[in-house]
Amino acid sequence: MYLKKINRILEFKKVMGIEFMPAKKNIAILGGGPASSTLAIRLCKEGYNVVIFATPEQAPILVGESLVPMIVPLLQALEVEQEVAAYSVYKPGACFTYNAEEVFEFRFDETPGDLPSYSYNVPRDKFNATLLDAALRAGAKLVNRKVVLNQVGDSEYIKLDDEALQEASGCWEGSEPDLIVDAAGRVNLVGHLLNIPMQQGPRRDVALFAHVDQTELVDPGYVHNDRMDQGWCWRIPLPGKVSLGFVVPESYALKHGDTPEEQYDNLLKNDQVLRKLAPNVRRLTSVIRFNNYQSISERLCAGNWVMLGDSGGFIDPVFSSGMLIAMDSANKLADTILQNKPLSDYELVIKQHLSAWFEIVDYYYNGRLMSSIKVGMMMPDNIFNRLIYKWVSSHVSRIFSGAAASNPFSLKLLRFLVKYGLKDRNPDVYKIN
């Protein structure tokens, strides 16, 4: 009787044109970063069969060292916060400096009570290892190898290479995974295989970053963001060192040398802002260079695959939102799979989230964000203005905690402020060239 009932339901769905989504219990995840591990932990705890294909990270350092407060609840849910805190720098806030003199400070303990009041600056190698170890404890299997993807005919389905399938033999119910998750980062494996276009952002910057021995710091735990002669730089305090990175127009970088090391070292010597912020600095590592990374894949899912984290899109490091977007996307993908919903639901939500961050980042680059904040700070001191300022600040502060892009009202208020709240102030005063 039960089988007959199921068959009647399936026949009804077919007649009515309702898509039936079979349960995806056997999952292959490509890449071993935080997004991959977050997804694996969630699925393994619900009895899914998860195999992570990843090789040891070759880069000496990785971008994404400063976590926004909205990541803290995710770390708590994954039961790894205590371990992360033990090797990280406590992060009480953020600051933005202009002309090496005018400083905007934002402390997380002054944000609304529904937001976490702190976060961490993390050594990425240890952070990645913590999450991957948690995924393995949850039941995921790690296969230490690179995977070669193949397109199945002219379809939107893809297949793992035979050697990868052999390595995962016995892990899945059957010889092939039900779903392949591309969480391998900016290499965008599926996108390159299927020639999926990327929507590019307006900036054409490059990022150069390394670890140095010291810099000037407003607060020993703050993430620092500073406008340079061209572009901007970050300073992230880590145990015993500082992550110092530059996001500059590519043409500006090329004026300072041919190699990443030449460009980085010459910028330190020649940029007037860097000379004030990092005098006599000593570089401790090689220099990592990323080309423009403001992009969103036109498609995040189809057939038997889905993109996760940086594979699907990365906005900009200016608000340290990358890690939040990656791990939050992993949670949303886990919810989609566990609730047996169409992957297109996940794609829609992620694209909306990425687009919101694109918008917020643009307000930073065109100077309107800081100009609107400055106008608020300069309002006459009276009871009415204090109340208005406190209310507006509670929403604007969500940008620096990582919550603004997912709060529709905060985003609408921000749009109003940057359009109508500047009064006669010229936003070019805070524009990033």
C-alpha cells in the first residue's frame, strides 16, 4: 500500500509538472577550505555520505584572516570557537583611516544587542585545519588528491575522473556521488569546464599582501583599513605579526615593478600613506598577488553540481565579508539539501546576498558611505539628533559586523542615506582612487 501511495504521488507530480527532487545523500566536495568543511559538518551530522577531495594548501598565506562578528555564531554552532580563540587575536572592532590622520572607529560592543560584540583575526592555516578536522570527526572522508572533472556529453552534468571515484570507493551508496560541490575557490573548476561567464564588478584592482613584523596600530586587535595614494590597504594584527595587504589599480601596481615582491616593496617605500603607517617595516613572507576578484558566476548550479564559496563569487576584502559569505553559503546549501529543495532556491538567495555586498562595497569606493557617516557625526548635539544618530548608527554598524547585506531594512536605509543624507558634502573627500 505504501509503495502504491508513493507511486500515485509521483504520477500526480509528473502530470502537474511539479519537479521531483530525489534526496542527494552522496556528496562530493571539491576543496578543503572553511566553506567545504562547514557544509561537510552539517551534512555528516544528518547521516549524509560526504567525501572531500583536497590537497594540502601550497600558498604560504591566505586572504581572509579577519573574521566579522557574524561568523562567531557559526563557529559556536560548529563547536570550534574555543579552539579558534586559543590561537587567534581577539578583534573588538574596525577602523578606517583617511590621509593617515582622520580615523573612523567602529567598536563591536557598541553595536545593537542582537549582533555579536567581538570576533577574531585568525592564522588561516590553523583556521582551515580546525574546521577540516571537525569535518573529519563528523564523519567526512578526506581524499588527498586533485580531481579532474569531465562534462557528460553536451549536458550540464559532470563526472569525476575514474581515479577519484576509485579513491572514494565504498564511501557512497553506489559508485558515483549524487551531487558534486565545487568549493575549490577562485579556480572555479565547474565554471571553466562548462564555460560559464562571470559577472565582473566595476573595479579592476589587484591585491598584493604579505606578513610583516609590525605596523602602526590604532588598537592591537582592530582590523585597519587605510586609504592610500591609490587604492587602499589592510592591516590585520595576527599573533606575532601583521597581515599587510594593498588593493590598488593594476596600472598603479605595474608602475612599481614587474614582480609581486618588487611592486609590494616599492609601494611600501613610495606611497606616502604607507610610509606613515608602516615605517621601517620588515616583510616576513613572500608576496601573494590576486588579480581582480569582483565577480559572480552567471550560474551557481545545474545538473548534478553546485558552486559554493569563492567558486561562485567573491566581492571584495574591504569589509572582511568573504569568509562570512563562504560559510553562510555553506549553511544555506546544507539547508537546501537537507530540506530536499531545488538547488535553484539556493542560487537565488546567494546571488541576492552577493549583489547586496556589491552595492555596499561600491558605496565605500565612491566615498558616499563615509561621507554619510561623517554628516551624522557632525549633526548639532541635541536630544532629537542623538536619538536619530543612535538609531541610524545601529543599522549602519551592521555593515562592519557583516549583517547589513542580509537585513533588507538596513540596506534600504543605507541606500537612502548615501543618496539623500550627504547634504552639501562632496563624497570625493572619501573616494578611493
